[in-house]
Amino acid sequence: MSRVRRFGFLAFGFLPWAMGLGPWALTPGPRQSPAQYDVHAVRFATLPAFRVSSLVADADPARRLDIAMMVWVLRSPERVVLVDAGFYRDKFMPQWKPVDYVRPSDALKAGLGIEADQVTDIIVTHVHWDHLDGADLFPRAKVWLQREEYDYYVGPGGEVRNRAIDPEDAAMVARIAADGRLMLADGDDREILPGIRVYTGGRHTFASQHVGARTRSGTVILASDNAYLFENLERGVAIAATIDRAANVAAQARMLKLAANPKLVVPGHDPAVFDRFPLVKPGVVRID
Ligand SMILES: [Zn+2]
């Protein structure tokens, strides 16, 4: 709603004239379009020769794939929203041996010119290290988790309730909560920001969520690890790591319907994301 239009309505035509604005203030302005985002995937590392059978439930154990580590960026004139935050703590490097690693905040700066303190919100799809760990690289961002995910994995003092979350990450989320920046979403199909909805049911973790964003092309769905690869979505096969296979398959089928086009469902670790969508820069593709 434009200021002029609201003003004209409230003042019922008197004040605009009094202020010399003239009759144009009474004519309805152009309808303000609802919030809409441009969407990019930004790659910050590769995990080489990852076992595909750890990603796709029925895959041949011999298959290997260099998987992409990425974050997704939703931008509107009002907001810069990350979906997931990657990882940066040193401890993960020898353990997982990422190659072509760039700190996620540096990848955002290099790829899209976004400074860390410009990020307004981070929607964390689930508490695993490779999606949550980077959340404290962005000092001003509100951090969104599902309430059930937070309560299941993080105790009131920031302690680990289930070892799927790294202890340092649990403590970090508790610090963000103490700082007043933790936002908890209550369940499925919630519009948490204008034009952005979160959905549960993927059951990668206890209450993992995926994200739908309104774009110029209609709804884009960021599946994160609720669908690791395009192969999960295209063959209707559960992810290998789920606490409920049937729920995961149903959630993937739903994602394909929620998206404006089945091609606009983006899986969590598929390197083909960077082939299927137009390249903006090395390691950056535009999704919408
Ligand atoms: Zn992951």
C-alpha cells in the first residue's frame, strides 16, 4: 500500500487538498505487487566421492558423486534471506575434507556482492552441521528454525539433546536465542516472511523444513536435504537418511506440486543444480 493511497483513504480527501496535494492523491495508485524474490544457489565447497547410497535409499553402494555444498539466497528490495548457512568451524575440515572450500559469507560477497551484515534472515532447514554451523557468520540475521526441531535437539542451556546436532552448534543457537534473534516457526505451511512459506514433513531430521518462495516464475521450492538429489525427486525415492521414509516420499511428491514447475524444486546437494540453472558466475546460478 502506498503512503499516498493510504493517506487519501484515511483523510477522505480533505487533508490531501489541505496539503496542496490535489486530486491525484485520491486516485488509487498502482497496486503494489506482493513481495517477490530473486533466488540464487551459491556453492561454497565440494565433498568429493560421496557415497550415493547415503543419499538415495536404493542406490548401488559402489556409486560415488562429488556433491555440492551450497546455500540459497532469496532477495527482495526489503530483505536478504539465506536458506541455510553452510559451515566454517575448523573442526569440520579434517573430518569431512571439503575441497574448493570458501567460507559461506565470503562466497556470498564474491558471488552476489552481499555483505554478511546485510543478511536479514536465515531459514535453517535442519540442525545438521553443514546447514546450521555458519549461522553466526551473519551478525544481524534473525535465525528461523522449526520450534519442534529446536526443542528436540537443543536443551534450555544450549546443551545437546540428540547427537545429530554438533555441541558447538547447539551452544551457538542458544547464544542467538539469548541475543533475541532466534525465531521459531510453528509447523507446516506457515508464511514466516512475506512471500516465503516453510513446510515440514520431509523428516530428514525430527522437524526438518523446506522453503517455498514467491518469484517472478511463481513458487520455487528449496528442498534442502529433504531431497538430496534430483534423482530422489525424479524417481520418487526416499533420501537415505530419513526418520520416516513414507513421509519423506510424500513430502517430495508434494514439493513437486507446490512448485510452479517441477523443475523449480531444488535439491540439497546435487552438483547438477549448477548445470541445470543459468550460471551467473562460477558457483552461482539463478533459480527463478
Ligand atoms: Zn546436508
